[in-house]
Amino acid sequence: MRNHGNSGMLEVNFLIAGGGITGSSAALLLSRLKLDYLLLEREAQLGGHAKTHSLNGYVFDEGPHIYFGKDSRISEFLGAPQVDAFTNLAVVGNLWNGKLLNHPAHLDFKGIEDSEVIHQIAHDLLNQTMIAPFNYKEWLVNSLGIYIHDNFSEIYTQKYWRCSTEELGVDWVENRIHKPDEKLRSKIKQELARDNLAASNFTSNAHYLTKYHYDKSGFWNIFSNLGGQKFTCDEILNVDLDNRVVRTISREIKYKKLVSTIPLDNFMKMSISKDLNFFNNVRLSEKLECTSLLALNLVISTNLEIEHGFHWIYNYDDACMAARISFPDRFLTEDSSTRIFRIQLEFYWNKKREEIPTIDVEDSLAFLVQNGIVPPDSKILFHDFLTVPYANIIPTKDRAQQVEQIKLFLKNFDVELAGRYGGWEYLWSHDSSESGLKAVENCLS
């Protein structure tokens, strides 16, 4: 890294834009390789979407972030514990028709209780079709049946993705949505023959996540190797692609390779180029959609126990717009005898289609009480709202093709895209870290 003559321009071999998990991972790799780099982060601290927030000393993340250590190599790189050391087991619930069901909700026949509904679901699960799906709706109907789609999946998709299931592609699904295998279908057939479906619960080991790790200081602190990265707090104003120059609030930086984790639509807005294909790619980026998050953080007191044991709950009830309700205190290993609990409700909106929702705090608490999610004597000690402009990219049917075209275009200007927002992909934490590492490897190659 050096200053360029008398112009005051800074020159770097590798410039990393954004200090979340992805950017910090890229910086850590370059540091270990003893290569020249500069990490830019506009906030005063690293962490990005993984950073922790405090409400009167009570810690909240941007959603129920926990680490389940899918890749041991990535865990070691991040300084996170290995999965064989995890002691926490995720307990996931669902609110549907006033009932708290185990996850996945459609397999908790005992909790559903309604025999007509149970038999309809069982029939659908036993009659899957192998037709290749064109969109998420077709995947759901083919894999789980029309009843589950209409009464569970479509409702939740509207809350979480702020669109219909028909608008989504299927490249993101992988193991994130449970699909019954032959072993489970055999069990359902057996209980159906015994006329015992109403007493059955097939949810055991049916969630993608079982063991996990969490740090009492918040999600970001799980990754001990990332927090100490050197970085420069500065905000990028524009990117001159043709000349490989980034202009920030305080300086100009000439780079040889740029790894961008900035949300892709924003990155294209702040970029300039005389290339004939530039504006076509800008228009492509404008078609990308994401949800924003309004998180309601509550600290409540109660003299009673919370009766259910769920760490977080998916909400299929239209009476409340919240997609998920989580209990951060339960992410920790140790039991707490306190009658003070942290609760977070997640409300999503799509800034391209709608205004930010207006949430009534007392109505939200009343909804939690009415549905047995918190005790009837619950009182709010503290509350605040946390707004996250980029929460989840929306995996529309055309997204992958659009992003790939933009990526190929930017490679001509020595720009590598990485991360959930930079690469506009549906990534978990270990995926985000690996995305940063791959971007560096691409730069080096």
C-alpha cells in the first residue's frame, strides 16, 4: 500500500469493500498470505449483518443468528468452535391456527388435531410427483402437496419474502425446506394403516439444524479470528470501473483487484463506466429485490414460566405480520432462573413494493399472550426497533441468471462479488465466509 506521487491517491493491490463476515474473511486470508490489502467499512465496527445490538445492556442480533458449523474447515478459519463441541440443540416451533406445533408444522399430526386436515396432508405426502418444478410453488406442491402450500408455505412466504411462491425460483431450496423421504413416507403409511395418524408426530430430526453454537455476547463474537482485523472506517461514494479507482468521503484509492460485498444494486448505482454494456447491467441490477427487516426487540418481565420450550417460532397466523418470534436467552447453554426475557419479533417489507410497516408494541405483546407464546402477566420493561435495510435477498426465478451476467461483466474490471448481498445469494454464515475466500482465490488466479 502506498501513496501515488503528489496526487495523494492511495494505491493498493487488493481493496475489500464491506467488513461483514464475507469481507472480514477475505481480509483475514490476505493477511495470512501477507499480501497488501485495504478493508473499508463505513460503520465504526466490523460485523455487518452479524453485528450485535444492545438495548439497555440486553443483547440482540439482527434475527435469530446461531452458528451450526456445517464446514469444519471454515469453522477453524473463523476461530469458531467445531461442531463436535456443540452442546445446544435447536428447538423450533410454529404458530398455526392458535396452536403451537413442532417443526416442521405439517408433520406434527398430534398437534394439528383436526383429522380431516391430517388425512389430507398425509395423502399429499404419500403422493409426491417427480415433475421438475419451474418455480417454488411447483416445488412445494410436487413435494409436499397443495394443502401444505396453501395453508402453510404461501402464508409464510408472503410474510418472509413479501411475494408469492410463484415468484421464487428453486435454486436456493437445497436442504432448507424439509422434503419427506421414503423412510418417512413408510412411517406415515404404517400409522395410516393403524388409524393412528392423529396420535403421531414425525418431526424428530426433520429440521436442517440440530446442534449449534452461540456466544452470550452476541453472534459476531463467535468468530474470534475476525474481530481483530485491521480496517479503515470510510464510506465509498463512487467506483470508477474504467480506471480502477474508488472515491470515498476522505480519499481516492486505486486498486488492482476489488472484492465488493456492498449490496449489488447499490454497487452498480455508485459505479461509473464508459463501457457500452454498462447501462444494461445497471438495469439488470435494478430488477434485483430484497426484503428489509424491522425487528421489534422486547425485554419483558413475568412471574411465571414460559410454558413452551421453543428457541424461535415461525408464525403462520395472519393476525400478526411477524414472520418469526425468537427467544435469545434460550440460545445459551446455561439455564436462567430470571423472570426477565428477551424476545424479538421480525417484520419484513419490500422497499420496492411497499412502505415500512407500522407496528404497535402493545398489540404485539397482546398477540404473544393470546397465543400462549408468553405468560399472561408479561410486562414490557424495555423495547426498541431495529431497522435493517438489507435483510434477505429474494431468490426470484431470474435472479441467478441476472447476477451471473453482472458478475461476468464486472470481472472485466477486476471486480469480484462476494457475500449474501454483494453476490446476491441466499447464504448462511459459513457460506458467506467461504464466498469471501473464493473471491480472493479468484483474484489471485
